[in-house]
Amino acid sequence: METDLISRMAMLVFQLGVIVFAAWAGGKLFKKLKFPVVLGELIAGVIIGPYLLGSLPVWGFSQGLFPLFEGFPVSAELYGFTTVASIILLFLVGVETDIETFLRFSLGGLFVGAFGVFFSFILGDLAGVLCSRYIFGVTYGFTHPIPLFLGVISTATSVGITARILSENRKLDSPDGVTIISAAVIDDVLGIIALAIIIGIAKSHQVQWRQVAYISLKAIGIWLGFTVLGLVFSRKISNVLKKFKDQGSISIMSLALTFIVAGIFEKSGLAMIIGAYVMGLSVSRMDLSFTVQANLSILRRFFVPIFFCVMGMLVNVNQMFSWASLTFGMIYVVFAVLGKFVGCGLPALLLNFNARGAVNIGLGMVPRGEVALIIAGIGIASGIIPHEVFSIAVMMTFITTLIPPPILARRFSKDLPVLRKITQIKKEYQKITFAMPNPETAELILNKVLAAFDNEGFYVHHMDIPESLYQIRKDETFITLKYTLQEFEFDCSIQDSSFIHTLFYEVLADMEYLIKNLQNLTDKEKIGREIFSTGNGVKKEALKIGHVIGPLAVEANLKGATKQEIIEELADLLIRSGQLKSDKRSQALQDLFQREASTSTGMQDGIALPHAKTSAVDQVIAVIGLKKSGVDFQALDSKPSTIFIMTLTPKEHPQPYLQFMSEITKFLMNVDTRQKMTQARNNKELYEIVSSF
């Protein structure tokens, strides 16, 4: 028995390794094709599963790496990993639920979501009854577990897929966008409650209405009770978790609580994912929610692709592509689409939406995703639905996830009215904007601002989508900061606006104090001289001078007589050498003169190194020029400068610029090299000296 256990564990680790690689490859491919990543992971599972490549014998595995296990597509150990993944997934779905937005727009979302659940459940159940009778020749009543499960599977809406489309088109806070998100959350809640009821009916094998009412009240009571307790006592739970101090420990302990709550729900006759979702909702009310999301993201990246890949492995391809299953599947897809499109679109017309807004909402509710697959997985694992029905559910999930998003993206890309009558909404939040003078200052102030929030006990979560967005939270205070190189935009409640202004004022005061102390730094000139004092340093692969400066990027006889004229002449040399576009000249000069205004780039021994970070270039560029009679460049040794190396480096895409400057200083440290350069009679001789280094 011990040997058998060890061999099963060895099989498990092999399977996990292959699944992770397969899910990664499938996700990458579908992302490149601009399709949802989840579909790539699902297809990867189908390919490596026992019904395709998984059962083929390979070296060391005579029955294949993924053989059927006692009639089930995957082993109990592997399905255990999938169960853990589903708990983590639903927990994080709950954590990411914006309770405040949900409550603010709950009336419209409840109306649209409830009708969507009702219509999709009825049509899904009806599809199960009709297709079973006329395609498979099996008569099921509307209360049979299989049609009921098909009804529940069709109720779930993929919040993540639609939210991503709304985010990319800046429509998350639009009337139709907010309604879709809040209705999708309602969908998941009602769908999970319906799942609990259906599981109770299936386990009890009772379909009497009195028994159904009892199971329904029990499921709703347990779900609602734990949800209310979690939301009410979220502050106290948060305080307990904070006693662990370390943010990683806090996140792990919150996940441990989730497993306990999930187990309680399973023992109570409900699904584990319902308990996980409830715990996630509780954590979403805490100021720790962003910390939990950030710290558990690596678990999500590991476990969730495994879940979707294993769900694909459960699909029996032979049965799925039979005439009966394809017909059943396509009818089920049509019913599932109509259930959401009609069930959510028609009620939207009663909520002041015009036809375009109603269509947007209907389409936005069509995509299914993770919750639908989890429900289907529970159905097949518990023996309630057969493999044929599971494959049909996967087909519906795949098609509704694949087709609607491109249509939605096109519709949301157009800024057209979606309401019949524009209504004024009382603003509860205020936007506070601070303009930044330049990107360097913006980055410096950002670090100070985030540190100030951290010192005040706030939890900060960075979301890179596609501009930098920071979610900042402490107890009931919720602030968002949208950061660009040009400005800071805070979104907060009106009551918190004075706090934002106070914090920003104190940050600026600290910066002013820092700048005054920097101005008193007496060793600045000494530091500048030290640049040329030694050639030792860390050996790193750097940009070589010959790699950047070509034959056309040198000028042995500069004409300028002043510092400004020399800089302008070198900028023109950048253009003539093809490194700088002529329409970028003014921007480059502005940044060069701004850099010179802070501290002169005139060094010593006749060397000047004018340089700047600028948006005028996208890679490091440089030119070399000589002015043998010398020009006053405010050098450190107060002597005229004769050798000029101008360098421009991109501002938005940093490159190893300092390493390049280090190469230049090592090149110019040699007295003989400098003497040879000043004796060069033409550009050819000057370039030969430069390229020899």
C-alpha cells in the first residue's frame, strides 16, 4: 500500500508539472490571439486530457500520463487540487467585489440581475427537458436534477471578462457599465444560492414542494446568516488578522479561515465555494482586502490555471462532438444567450436606458466563465450530471465567452448616449487633481505620498491597468489615486478631501525642506571631480561608445561661441546623423537647457557632457564635437571646454544611460586620448580615435 501511495504521488507531481506548462502555453496563445486566457487554459486541458493525448502510452507511463481513474477523467488527488483552486478562486472573486458600488447601484443591478437569473434558469431548465426528450429520448421533468443543474449553470455571468472590456474602454463608471457589474454580482449571489438549493434537492432525492421550500429556506438562511455576520463583524475579524503583523501571514490566515468556512458550508449541505465566496465578501469590507489580493496573487496564478485546465480534461471529446451532443449543445447555447440578453436587456428599458443601453447590458451579461465551470464541476464530481451534460455546459461556457467580448468591445468603444433621459446624480465622491511640473518630480512625490499613507496606517494596493492606479484603504476610508507623469488624481469621499489636501501639503513641505538641505551640500563639486578620478567599478555590460556614435555623429570644428550655441549645434548634429527627428528638436533643447539650469555639465580638463532625459527619443543617442579655441561652459575648474559629448536618453523607457556615461568618462580620463582628439584635423580622424576605444 505504501508503494502504491508513493507511485500515485509521483504520478500527481508529473501531472501537475505538465498541466502548469500546458495551461501556460494555452493561455499565452489565446492572449496573443486576443481571446480570453481562460479559454486557452480550457482547450489545453481538453488536448492533454484522457479523451485525447492523455491516454496515449509514453515512456514510463504505459496507460498514459492522464489515464481514466476508476471511470472518472482525473484522479482523486488531482481533483483535490482543483477543489482547492475553486475555493481560492471564489474567495478572491468575493474579495474583489466592490461592496460600496454594489450597494450604491444595487436597485438597478438587483432588478436586472434577478430577471436575468430567472429567465436564464427557466430557459436552461427548459433546454434540458426538451433536448433530453427529443434528442436523447429520455424524459426528465422540470424538477429533475439534470435540467435543474443546466438551469443553474446558465445563470452565472463572468464578471471578470466584462469588467476587463469595460476597463479597457473607460466605461466602468458609465451607467450601463455600473449596471452590468452590479447585476453580474447579483447573478453570482443568486446563482450560488440556487446551486445550494439544487444540491440539497439532489442529495435528498426529494422534489416535494414542502421539502423544496425547506431546503431553499435552509440554504438562503445559512448563506444570508454567514454573509451578514461576516459583513457586520468584518472590522473585528480584521483586527484579529492584524495581530499577525506580517502582511504575508495576514493573507495566509485569511485563506485558512476561508477553508474552515468552506468546510462548514459543505458539512451543512451547501457547496464549499459558497462558503469561500461569503468569506471573500467579508474580507472585501476590510482595509486588508488589497493586501490579501496582492499576497495571494501568486497562489491564484498557480492554482486557477490548474482548475481551468482540469475542467477541460473532464470533457469527453468523443461524446461532445457526436451529433446528439452538438445539437443539444447549440440549442443550450441559444437558450443561454437568450436568457441573459432578453432577461437583462428588457428590464433595462424600464430603468431609463434606451435601446442601445439595453442591448449593451444584455450583451454584457452573456459571457459565462469561472463560476459556471465550477458549478458544472461540482455537478459531475457529485454524480448529479453525466459527462455528456458536463461537456455541453463547457461548450456553452466556451462559446458565450468567445463570441460576445469582441462585439462588446466595439460597442463600448463608441461614446453614444445610453439613457433616454439624463439624470443628475448626487456626487458622493470628489476628484482632487495635482499637476506635476515634470516626470522626475512626479516620481519623487509619488514615493513620498505612498510612504505618507503607509505611515498613517493605510494599506496601498498597486493596480497597473494600464496607467498606474493605487487603491488606498484604512477602515471605512477608501481612496483611489490615478498616477501619470503629468498629474495625480485622487478620488475620495467629500469628507476625506481635507485629509488629502493636508497630506499632500505636508509632503510638499517635506520636499521643500529636503531641497533646501540639498542646496547646502558642499561636496557637490568634489563628487563631480571624482567622476574622472578612477576607472574602477562594477563590471557590467554597458553601451559602448562605438555602438552609439557613428561616423556621422562627430564634428571636429564646431562654430558656436557660447554655451547655448554649442548645445544647439550639437542638437543639429544629432538630426544630421539621423538619430533625432527634426520635429523633436525643440523638445530636446528644452530638456537640455532645463538640465543645464539645475547644474552645469561642464566638468574639468576641457570636457563638457551636456545630457538630458527627454521624451524626444526612444533610445540612447549621442554626438561628439570639438571647439579647439574653447567655450565657457561653467566648468568645475573654471577653464574653457573644448571636448563636448552630448547624450540624450529616453524618459519613459529607461536604458543603461549611466553605464554609457561611465564608458565615456573612462574614455576621456586618458590624457593622450584627449590630446589626440583636440589635434584631429577632420571628422574622419576624430571618429577613428573614438571608434578605437
